[in-house]
Amino acid sequence: TYFVDPEAQFVGEVASDKETELVVRDLDLAKLREVRDRWQFYRDRRPDAYPPLTAP
């Protein structure tokens, strides 16, 4: 198990692949907001195009 930030950089250490463990990490919420603003995923969404893609 591991955590990566929005720019695909590892956050903290990678969990062991030999033992069961619970991994807890602090995430930089300011960095998440900054990347969301820069990438603009929601700006380019086209919900009007979804029905043809999801119709049975």
C-alpha cells in the first residue's frame, strides 16, 4: 500500500509487502486544491455527453 500526491510523487514510505499493516498519511490539502485549480477537470466536463455513453 502506498499514497501518492496528485503529481504521482510518493507520500511517506511504502507499506511492507510482507506484513499486514495500517498505513496512515497526512495529505497536503493546499497542494490538492492547487492542482485541481491548475488541471481544470471540472471546467471541461460534458455531462450532456454522458447519456449516450451510459445508455443500456
